[in-house]
Amino acid sequence: MRCAAALLVLPQGAVFSHETAARLWGGVVPSRSRVQVTVPYARPIRRPELEARRARRMPPALRLRGLPVTGPERTFLDLATRLDLVDLVVLGDSLVRARRTTPELLVEQARQHRGPRAALARRAAALVRSGVDSPMETRLRLLVVLAGLPEPVVNHVLRDENGGWTYRFDLSWPQVKLALEYDGRQHSEDSRQWVRDVRRREDLDGRGWRLLVALSVDVFGTPGATVDRVAVALRQRGLVVRTSDGWRGHFPGRG
């Protein structure tokens, strides 16, 4: 509704861009109070509900539900000037999940990009993956990867002896039968879900798998302890791993 109303007052040639475009494409970005638009340099507009950028060279516009919008890949590149690495990868993963782009397309467009913070765009694009179910799963994966640990497989499916689907893990290292999952608060509030989780753990134990569970506080509050916990589990499973401090600038928790 806000975009439809904004369209009525925008100058000719204007396009919805940045966070507004990302949300229109189904991407996940930090919330903003105003609608983001890019307008031709010669046609400035000032309205309290709009955050307008003037451009001498307008970005290509696509039509989405009747609205002029920057394309998914262009939106991703534009937001490299406004988002940090983690939030930019969250955006990329969510756009891929919404089937608006692919990791390969983002990597290719970022490789060709010569705009501001192009290096950040290239780094973030290289970290985007298919099959990620939620922003917190992206953050948990990045915490592990930026700490120098082996990258986990996203949404690995564990099958039974007959080839049927049994379990799907958020993140895992199938070669050592270790899984890492994000558990949202709603699960602990649902007693039936809790019972299913207990039975699932028992079944996985019988199959030789170990399941680690991370909560919101493990990512935002004590990321360092989470890195250590995953590293210890990987070592116990026989992998030789070392951690780095590469996560610290991106997850400034208490340790």
C-alpha cells in the first residue's frame, strides 16, 4: 500500500530501490520507516515518507505487481553500500529462497560491479547459498564460516535404508555425522514439538549422528562460546580444525 501511494507522487522515471525493492522481491532486510526510491537527477522530490536518491544514470527498472523496481541482483549490489556483510548475505539467501535469483547470478553480477563497496558485494555474493530456510540459519552458518571452521552443508537430507527421506538438517558435516540446527523460541513453547525433538535426538543417536542446537542467544549473545562448542564437536568427530577471530567484527557479542 505504501508503494502504491508513493507511486502517485513520484516523478516520471523514478524506481523503487534499496530496502524497499528488496522487500518487494521477498528479501529480508532491516526495517526502515520510509520508502526508498531512486529518481532522475533533474527531478528531485522531497516528501517525509520517502527516502529519495538522485541518480544521473538511472538503474534499469523491472515491473513487479505494476511497480517500477530495481532488479534483484541490482538491489543486492545497491545495498552493499548500506548493509554489513552478514545482513547482505541474509538478503542474498532470502532472495534465492524466494526464487528471485541464484547464487551464481549474484556472483557474476558482483564480479562485474564497479560501484561503491564492490569488494563487499563480491565477498557477500560468494557466501550466498541455496536452500537456507531462515535469516538465523544464515547468521549461524556465517558465524561458523567466519570463524575459520569447515563450511557446513545446507539442508542435508538423511535417508533411511530404503532411500526414503528421514531428516533434513539446517547445517551439517555429513562426513563426520555432525549436525547443527537453529532452534527458535517457539519450539520450546510447544510441548508436542519438544517431545518430537527428544524422540528425534534418540533416533539420531542410534544412527551415529550428533546434533548440536543453537539458540538466538548463542548467535547474538555468546558467539565466541558457540564457535568453541562447534569446534570441539568437530574435533571429537575426528576433524582437525582451527578457529580464527574473523567472526568478531561481525558478531560483537560478549564472547
